[in-house]
Amino acid sequence: MTDSSTPLPSSTAGEEKAVASAYMKFVAMLDRADSLPTESRKQELATVMVDPQLSRVLQRIDKMRSQHLTTYGRIIVHVKKVQFAGSGATIYDCQDSRDSGLLNSITGKKVNRGVPQGNTKALMVKSSDGQWRVSKSITIGEGC
């Protein structure tokens, strides 16, 4: 997953796998975030993300609900690279979201859909419990 041709020490390779796994759980959770029960949503989302990302997602769900929007489908993750810096990591992903998007929750009509190659990066932090979580997810643009 790194762009280095030099073999990684096993501890770094293990951390890289842990970061990628945490990121994949984050994306999977986003796919269903708006359908989580309101009373436990924040707690469940907090297992894969921290602020400012957590607050951004909760605000977006509230806005979507007020506009009668919900998500459909799922995003396919294609991790391209993991970089470590200081106590954090950055993950680079080429997401395939063409079978996901937003739909009107009243009519069931699709409002938009994703793209085959969505260039995304996520800033990851290791929490006090030893788990990696997304602190910020950034859409760079279409094409990878």
C-alpha cells in the first residue's frame, strides 16, 4: 500500500494494515450513517471517526434529513497509499462510488450518484484506546 519499494519493518506494515482497516470501516459506516438510530448514531460513528469529521457527518445527516435525502448503495475502497507523519497517518483512496449516492426519501428517486474514480484522502489519528480513526476526510476530485 505504500509507494516505497523497500520492504517495511513488520511493525510498520502492521500499522499500515491497521490504518487501512480502520479507514475501510469508516467508509462502510458512512454508507449507512444516516440510517443508524438517532439515539446511538453519534456513539456508533465515534468508533470510526473523531472531530472535526464526526461533527461534520452529524451535521450533514441533519441537513440531508431536512431535505428528505438519504444515501443508497455502497462505496468501494481502493487504498493506494498510506503515509505516516508524526503521530498520524494519511490514507489515499481511489473510491468507486458509481453505485451509490443520494435519493429522495419520499419519492425514492435518485438525486445523484457517485463516480468510478473519486480521489480521496483521509487524515487518521490513533486514539487513546489504540484504534485508528478518521479526523478529516477530503474529496480531492474526480479521477485518480
